Amino acid sequence: MFLSATKRHPILTAVLLVSSCLTSNTTLAADSIKLGLLHPTTGRYKAEGYEQAQGALLAVEEINQSGGLLGKPLELLMADTASKVEHAATASHELLAQGAEVLLGGISSDVVIEIGKTAAEQHVLYLPTLGTANEITEEEGNRHLFREYISARMTAQALAFYLNQNIQDKKLFFVTADYSWGNSTEASIRTFTHTTNTASHPGVKVPYPRPRQQELQSALDAAAVSAADILVLVQFGEDMATALELADNMGLKEHMQIVVPNLTESMAASAGASLMENVVGTTPWTWSVPYQYGYPRGKAFVEDYVERFHQYPGSVAAAAYDSIYQYRDAASRAGTTNSDRVIKALENHSYSLLKDPQQWRAFDHQNIQSVYVVRGKPRDTVMQSELRSDYFEILLNVPGNSTARSQEEWTEIRQQAGKASHL
């Protein structure tokens, strides 16, 4: 296993601590293929950053144990973005200066968009493993960016399949992080749930990044007096956990259904089983998927991850793991790590690794995959599970082709933004 860190952005200490096979005298290969992983090790999305790094570590270790890529070992370089655009830009250039041939990672959508711009400028492949704003593969999409994670539109459409069965004559209230991901998620949910009338279905925008607790409290106070039936918390990471705790303290869960559009195991762990109980959301993967639907390779990933890190993997770890394997496979098919040839090897490629078939769409580089609508299990059920972290019950499995934007819609969006109708 080969690891190093940027000079200005230290390697993820916590990951190294759980990564028991790594030792202080690890020697870097002189002739290795370097992968640059950008993720937050500080800030309110750091739990997702840790999970992302662990998924990447496991993939790199496995690939190196099986012979590496094109006869060379993979070397994983890591840099902390702190979920800040300016940090991400600097870290991206530093990783490339160290020889990274591909960039991976990113949690917040604004950071992913910034890294994507760097990748396009430097003509290197970028595989973001989170970031769900529609803009990432629409207005801000470029030839060098391939998003493994689902988009806000895919999230909203899947969620609508569930909510539209339950929200007739129901009033929604949105508490939304005021940036690309939050706004595109809210807009998409409103469209598919037919709640675009903001007088009937109001909401509050919460400053991003790092909203103060009082700002979240004020938004929830407005929700409490709105007579809404459904509270849609378009918040992520620790901000979601804080908002959920405040809502619970106010007794909102007793008379409102709480929806968190994007859920991860890291977020559930931050909030805790009691707060997560009965919360509805979506995810592209959760550790129970391969067991419930019968995917042997997914089961092996879960068991190896649990043995290695003593916790269940979530969708963020799975996305990082999958992205590195996809890069390995594409470069192997291309016979080179040359970005142009790897891009061609990825486009329109279909595969199945941790779940049912997925495809890298050629026209927008969005990964088309199933989306799962989930609900937080009762606390007692979670506490009785082996690792006390079996948080989610799967309610629906929605095919990716039913949730993704069409090429015609994508082309229209690009033209309206003054962008080319091709990448």
C-alpha cells in the first residue's frame, strides 16, 4: 500500500490510525501510478471525508495485492479540502504537481465544481465521489469529469415516487442550504412533487457554509408555525445532524414527517439512531443492498470493509471504492493511463460491481444507477444489530433510467447556460 500527503494539506491521520496495515516505514514506489484523492478532513463534512478515504484505501490495497495497474502499483495521494473552494483549488494543483494522473473525491458540490474546472484546465480525469448538485454534470459538466454519485434530479425523482403516494393535500416546508446542491435539490423536489407554489409550500434558505445554530433554529421556528405536514431538511453532514436534533427538541417529529433528501451512513452515525428513526431519504447504496438483492461482490466489499475498519461502509465509501475500480478497469481496457484514452474507455461503459448494473453515460458523464428510497429504522432495531449501525430500511428501488435527465433536456440546459451541446 502506497500513501503520501501534500505538504500544505496533511494526510488523514484518523484514517491512518484505523489503517492497521500501514506503518511509518512504508516506502513509496518510484514507478507508481499516482491517484489524487481530495476530501475534507476538517469541517462539518469531515465524517464523509473519512468514509471516502477508507473506501479508497481498501480499493487501492486490493488492486495492489492483485498486481496493480498495467504492472505498476497504485499510490494514493491525499489532500484536505476542508470543504472550501479555495482549499480545493490549491490542493488540486498540489496533487497534480506531485504527479497525480487522476483526481478523485470531493464532498460538497461547490468543491466538486472547482476541482472539475482544474481537471479540465489541466486535461486530467476527475472522478468525484460525492457532490449531487445538478450543475456538476449539466452547466458545469466537462469532458474530464465523470460523476459516480447520483444527481439532485435523480434523488428528487426517486423521492417523488415515494412521496407522491403519501402527500396528497399535504403541505411541505423546506429548510435548504443556500448553495448549488441545496438549491438544485429543492428545485428538483418541488418540480416532481408538484409543490412549486412557494405560498402553499414555503421554505427558508439557510446560509452556507457553516450555518450558525441560531440560523438553523430560526428556520425551524418558521417551519413549526407553518402548519406543514412534511419538513424537508435539505442539509448535509453535521449541519443535518444539528438541524435534526433541534427539530426533535422542538417536538416537530411528533407531527411532521421529516425528509432528508440525501442520506449517508456517516450522517446517520452523526445524528444517532434515535434522531434518524422514521426519517425518509435516498441513497445510491447502503450496506444491506447486496444482501437484500443478492450481489456477491457487494457482500464481499461489506465484509472486507467491516473486517478492516470495524464499521459498515456507506454510499460514500462505496462510491470511492467503485470509482477507483472503474479507473483501474478503464485504464486496463485502454492499455494506458492517458486521460483521453481512459475517457473513451469510460464513455457508455456498463458494469456491475457492488449492486445492479450501472453505466457511464457518454453525453453528460453521469453514472446511471438505481436509487434507493430509505427510512430510518427504530432505535431498538438499530441497537440490536451487530454493529449497532443498521440504520436504514429500504422502501423503494428506483431504476436509474427512470430518474436521470434526458439528453434533450440536458442539451436545452446547456444551451440556456451558453455552453456547448457536447462535452
